[in-house]
Amino acid sequence: MLFNRIKGQRGALTILRKAVTEDIPSHSYLFMGPDGVGKFTTALYFGMALNCLDDDPHSRPCGKCSSCKKMLSFSHPDFIYLFPTPNYEISPTGEIKDAKNLSEYESYLKNKKVSPWRYFYFQGNTAIRLDCIRMLQHRINLSFIEARYKVVVIEKADYLNVHAANAFLKTLEEPPENVVIILTSSRNESMLSTIISRCQKVNFNRINLQTIEDELFFYGVEDAAQIKMIARIANGNMEKALNTWEAQSSETRAKMRELLDIIIQGDDLSFLKYAEHYKTSKSLNELSEVLHYLIVWLGDVVFFLESPEEIINIDMTAELDKVAANNPYLTDMCPELIVFLETMLKRLEGNVNPHLVIIEVYNHLKPCIRGRI
């Protein structure tokens, strides 16, 4: 049963399993919770379960029947998947005429099928636009082809623009019979309250540290220190954990160590060269990981003297010793510095220019560390 692959979401799965076994799904759901905790995968599996051909409802979704396989490959004729994209000008029948746009769209779907946790970079600003909703309205009113339920998954529904949200609301108010609509969102404050009120809400939680560590080991990470470090950096986000591991984390961590050395030395010229790397939005996720590593390192500063067994960066004890000796007040300042870096992370989540963020980080940290050496 594929539901068993969803970790750390017992409450959500209890609700959905009951809907499957009793065959009483709501017409619309809103999966709410932080990024990277399994909302999309759960939505896909729930849609599969509603149409699974396995005789035992407790075994759905089986992942093996023809219906399940088609949904896993996004080829089921009664499955509709919407997500934020650049302006592709999609026709009501779902056609994308521009070859370049079509290629990018297909690349995204391939990535989603093979490695759904992996970041995908579109070439333009993304949103769910009115043309997508018109396509949705056209398709859900067509006759069923083979499923019991027509399943609609709208990932990141908080990216619905104003025109699309208002048009979608009409569909949500009067959905066709046997259509199940599943929205996922990590920013409910960006959605129309009228959309939220018409959905059954299913809450998703951050994944606990031990579960992320277990999953990293399952995926093939064998180094215990690396597992511990990645799990801390992920902060309850399994998607971030897998992305960090897939990059082997060593390159990004090396970028953090480079930045830290520049800060300690107060080397403005080296920093200007370093910051050049973060001038485009493509570097946004890498900078986010660098800041996460810095947060973990600041936590190690706090633990260094009183609880050395809690240190994550065990290969950086020499640096920690030097910094602690030359900055006697840094331990007291670490909580404020961590809050500052977390604020910078939120700015990156809002697509703020990463070059501006790295400059602010450098200017804020340099006097706090290097200034007392």
C-alpha cells in the first residue's frame, strides 16, 4: 500500500484512508502545511486510491493496477494536474503551441515523475493563470473515460492569480458529480477565504528529525554525521533534505566555510568576488542552503563549550575553538544572529534578489565575529 510511504502524517492519512475504505470522498480538499512534507505525493496517492482496481479497499492504492500506473505516469485520462508555470497560453483543450514552452512543460513533468523532490527552474515568473482554469473547466465537464472519480490536483494553489482564483471559485461552488479536487498550499493567507471555506482541510506537519534521519539512511546516506547535519538543516522539510543530500552537501557546505572564513578575516575584496556567484535567481536555493549551514554552525558555537557532544560540524572544531577564544561574547549573540539569518531565509523564500541578501548577511555578521578577534 503506497500510503505507507508517506512519513510523519498520521492524522492526514487517517482522514484519507477512511474516505477511501468507505468510498465517501469530499468533493474538494485543501492539504495545508509547510513545504516539503509530502502534500503533493499524498494528493497523488489519494487520487490513485479512489480509482485503484484492487479488490481490497484497505490495500489501495496498490501502485500495480493499470489505473495506478497511469496516474503515476500522469497519463490517466481522468486525472488533471495543475501547477504554477510561466505564461504558456494553454488552450482550453490543454494544448501548448509554442515548442519551447512545451519542452519546458514536459521537462517539469519528467522531473516530477522521476525525482519529485528535485528543484526545477522555470524560465519565467510562475503562477496559475486563467487559461489553466479554463482548461480545467473544459476537461472536468467531459465524459468519464475509465475512472470512478475524476481527480484534479492543483499544486501550490496559493499561486492562483486573482482572475484564475475567481474563475476557479465558480467550479468549486458547483463541482460536477464524482469529481474530487485536491488543492495543496503552504501559504493559505494568499488564497481567497471563499476557496478555503469550500474545502475539507487536511493538515500536514513538519517531519520530525528522527523520521528524516531514517529516510536519508533509506535513500542511501551512510555517514551518520552527514545524516545528522542534513536532517538539522532540513528543519522538517524532507524535500530540502533530499536536495541537500543529492548535491552531496559538500559543495554547498564548502561555500559556507568559504564565506565564514571571509567574514572572520573581514576580507571585503574576497567577499565582493564571492558575492558575484549570487547575482541571479538560479543561485537562490544554494544561498538558502548556505544560510542553513551558517545557522547550524552558530548553534555549534553555543554548544562548543558546554555540550560538545551536540556539535554537528565535528570537523570544524579548530575553527570553533579559535572563534570562541577570540569572541567571548559571541555565544550570547548567537540567538539574535540565528533569528537574523532566519529572517534572511524568509526573504529568499519571497524571491528577493540573493545578491542583496548575501551582502546584508556579510555586513551583519562581520562586526559580530571578526570585530572581536
